[in-house]
Amino acid sequence: MSALTGVEAKTIHRLLEVSWDKHDKPIFNKNERNQLKCDALIVDEVSMVDTFIFESVMKALPIGCRLILVGDSNQLPSVGPGNILGDLTDCGIVPVVRLNEIFRQAQKSLIVTNAHKIVNGEMPVLNASDKDFFFLLRNNKAEISQVIVDLCAQRLPKAYGYSAFDNIQVLCPSKKGELGTAEMNFRLQKALNPKSADKAEIEIASKTFRIGDKVMQIKNNYDITWIRDDGEQGSGIFNGDIGIIDSIDRKSRTLIVIFDDKTAKYTYEYATDLDFAYAVTVHKSQGNEFDCVIIPMFQGPPQLYYRNLLYTAVTRAKKTLVLVGNPKTVEYMVQNNRRTKRYSGLKEFLLRDEQLY
């Protein structure tokens, strides 16, 4: 976000100057007694913000500060409680602007067309062969898994010049199973970064990391130090950051991970918060975008295979999207308009207060 806007961007936790109590619960230094110094605050990806975090943001806002919330209520809801974006846009009290012009992908992109179809409960176009949205029919998990490995290792790099590490991202609905992230990461690591005598490796938290592995930070850590190419130094690596392991030093018990805009130094203790990122869950991908996205399509539990999850996965792709599997699974997900019911009461409170005043 900083690179796109030219303005410093921070996570909400960092903006509110978080610290942690003995129960690992956040304590924010910025609050109603020590408020932010700003005239306007823009919060992106608000669908991911839960009730507790939003309350903390509101407490830290000075009187007169403008709050601009940006998000897509059709994407996945926050992991924590609440339905902040949905409640605010549905209550009819807060001014809402709906953006209809597409900037992320080209206007004629089939990714865009199909994303609109999916969110409206319509079956996406799967039989076009000259666009940016592709469907490869496979009828069993073993075939789907093998095709995905081949796409990452050979077919997409050869056809588009994509790097399996920098441009391609596999997104899975779940962690478990033959097409879950754990198994797909095992297969993709074996194909893309196999064990070698000249590559140092280390086992951390039952995972064998080696030099060259694609990894993701899975929780915020504000103590990990980093340096940019221009010499700027700082600390903090955040949930969802993806990088490549550049070196492993057994003597100092550290490893170096290169992210897009910085190089970070991990102790083995901090490295327990790393996971493989050849394949990640759709939930973990939210807030990110990738040149090429591959999604396995095979029937699964309705609580994981539903319309909003498919929509979120599809809209992560900037240039190319490949679905691999059975079209019946796509149809099932489009028709399964399951939404997690969130009885936060926020909408009702806002409507009640509007009547009072």
C-alpha cells in the first residue's frame, strides 16, 4: 500500500501502538486518553476488521477526524466477532459510495466478468480458451494435485514467463486433505525446491525449511528486525507477508527471509511463526493479490465451499486465473450462498440511536 500511494501505511495494531499483556491480549497505547493526531484516517480491507479492533480504532480517533472505510462486503468476514462493514453499509445511516469501475484488472478481463457472475449467483464462463480465466477439467484429487504441480513447475512459467515463487499462488479452501495447503505445500516444495546437498535446511515446529523456500508469516511480530535496499531499518513482519528464505545459519540459530521490499532476520524462535506459502488458504490470501492464481476445485464441506470464498479467491488474481477440477464443484460453490450469521447488534444500535437523536 505504501508503494502504491506514496504515503506511509501501517497495520491497525502498529498505528495504535500495540503491546501485549501476560495473556497475549493486545493493549493499545493509542486510546481515548491518548488519541491519534490526524485529520483523516483511511482503513482498507474493513471486512477483515472485527468488533474489538474497530472499537479500539474508534476510541483513538480525535473529535473532528474523518474516518473513511474501504472494503468489499462480498469477501470473507473477519476471523473475530462482528460484521462491521456489512452492518455499516446496511444500516442506511452511514454515507456509502459503491465503486463500479474496475482498476485491478483490464475491463474486458474474464476474471472481472466471472467475479461479477459469481457474486450474483451465476455460473462463470468456463469454456473460453483465449482469455485470462481458465478451467482445466479433472475428476479426482490425484489428477488435480498433479496438474497444479505441473502448472507451477512447467506449464505457466513456459507459457507466460511466470515465476512459481514471485508470480504464481495456489489458493486452497482448507488446510487439510489431499488438496489442502499442508499436502499441496509438501508436493510443491518437493517439485520446486527439492532437497539438495548444497542447500542448508532446518526443522522448526515439525516443518523442514530449506534455502529457497517460499514462506508466509502467519501472525504479526513487531520485534523481527529488517533492512531495505536503501539502508532504511526497522522492525515488524506481519500476518500474510510472503518471502523467500535466503540463508540459514545454524551457528547463530538464525535465518534470513527476503520479502518484497525488505530483508528480515529471524531467530529460530521467531521462525515458528513461518509456514510454507507455495499454497495458502483463501482466508490467508485476503488482502493480497497475485499475477496468477490457481485454485483446486473438488467437492468439500459446505462451510468451506461457498460463494463468497470462491469470489474472494477469484478476485486475488491480477492477470491469470486457473481453476482445476470438476465444474460441478464450481456450480455447488456458486449456489451455496452460505453466509456466517453475525448477530453483532451494531446495525440495530445505530438505528435505535438515530431515532433517539
